Amino acid sequence: LFAKFQLSYGTPATPKQFDKQLIDHFGADTRTYSQRYYENSTWWGGPGHPIICIMGGEGAIEPSTGIFYPWVTDIIAKEFKAYVVEPEHRFYGTSLPFGPDISFNEYTMRRFFTPQQAMADTAYFLQHIRESLGCATPKAENKNSNGASYCPVITIGGSYPGWLSAMMRLRYPAVVDIAYSASAPMTFYTQEVGQFEYYQLITESAEKSVKDCSNSVREAIKAVHDLGDVGKVISELDICTPLARE
């Protein structure tokens, strides 16, 4: 029954590969890896029209999900005759700089698994997309001087990808023209507030929407936890698809 009423948050698509993505954008290492991405050119009007880049976040983007936010591909792209592209975030899904068998360590995490490297991935990738679409190369001093073939880039993201979207405009203004950032806890990701501040805000927002909502959620979670055995949880909740019993 639940599956019947699930809302789609993506448009299934065939994955493509950007095989020239750099492993390290800030060092002498010239090795590359294959980054998965998706595109939708249904409404693309050609050079001179926008490129909308949906930022990937902390999770794999499978073909069954494809491009996030149908409102982007079905409404915004149609309105502006835009080309839509969505690169997968490094180290998620099949976009693995060192392949699937790497053992993570502090060096790998600190140097390669960072928002800075992820944003550089996107900037480098977008330059490739611009070139492949026949768009004029942006000129930092005066983008309008590129004439009718200039393709402005709009980044879109929510939550962590929303923060990435905003930072793309700040970090790469010569690449990104407009950044849309939804539900992005900016000071949380910049570590200007405590680690639980974001969740406290969510709790307060829920309470304003529905009185005693937060307590009801706590009690429900506790009730499920108190059932203990997975079999009891499946029975009491009448779950259609049984949970794993490990």
C-alpha cells in the first residue's frame, strides 16, 4: 500500500560517464577517474540557452532515480530551453576515484574526499559540458562579450548539495552564474554552530506545524524500539515487505 502512494523524486535516466575527471584538482597528480552523470536535453535550445546543473550529494544516484526534481526537467528546463545535467558526487555510487576496493584512511579522506575536491569536479565537468554543447568559453571580465552562444550555468541543490550549490557560485563565479540553494544549513556545514543545532531547528519547526508532533515521534520511535525482536516489529506494523532479520 505504501509503495502505491510513494511520490517520485526523480526521473529514471540512462547513466553516462565522464572518463576524464581528475582525481586531485589541487596537486601534481594527473590521474583521472570515471564520474557517472545524467543528462536531459529534451528542451535544449542550443548554444545561448542555460545549463542547469543539479548537484549530487552524499549518496549513489542509480539509473532508477536518474535526475532529481522532475520540476526542473519538466517545467524550468522547458521554460528556458535548458540542458539539464546531474553529476554524481565523488566516492558515491560508481564515481570512485580509486575504484571499489580502496581502504579508506585519514590521508585519503582529508585529501580527496572533501567538498573542495567535489566542487572542483563539478567546475571541471561543467567546462567539458559547455565545450561539448558548443557554448562559448566564459570570459571572467565580461561574460556578455561572448555573444549569443554563451550558456549561463545554474546550479541547484538541497541540503548538503544546496550548500555545495551556493559555494559553487562563490568559489567558481567564472563558471557558475546563478546558484539555487534550498534547505541548506549554511552555518552547520561551515561548523559555525553545534552539531545538534540543525536537528533542534527541525524539531521546533515540526512543533510549530503540528502541536506535540516531536513528542509523538519520540514515543513512536521508543515503542518500536521496545518491541525488540524484528519479528514483532514486522507483525505489529503489518509491513508488506519483511525487514531483514540480521
